[in-house]
Amino acid sequence: MAQKDGKNWVRSLSDAINMATTVAASIALGYFGGKWLDGRFDTEPWLTLLGFMLGVATGIKVMWQKTMNGKKGSVSEKNDSESGF
């Protein structure tokens, strides 16, 4: 039990860093992709804004999925331990 608790913070830190870099990458990719498309099609602020908003939406979706998957796992673990499985 002590080993599990001792390594739990490492797993949590790894998940947090993974989520932060994924969110930052999705926002940067959307922004710079939109900026490149604006330069190519001469639509100055619009595709940059659209790319940025899509990047933010993707980042929120990633955070939502990670959070909901973590909560599902903890609920099912509680139910399994209570039912004896």
C-alpha cells in the first residue's frame, strides 16, 4: 500500500504535464495554422481567430475527456471493491 501511495504523485504529475502540453500544442497549432492560412488567402484576422478558437475548443475537449475518464475509473473501482469483484 505504501508503494502505491508513493508513486501516485508521479502518475498525477505525468498526467498533468501531458494534459498541459497537449492543450498548449492544440492552441499553438490552431493559431499558427490560422496565421499561415491568413497569409496564404489574405483574410488577415479571421482564419487566425478561427484557428485559435478551434485550438481552445480542442484543448477543452481533451481536458474534459481526461477528467471524465479519470472519474469513471475511480467510480468503477469503488463499485468493484464493494461488490467483491
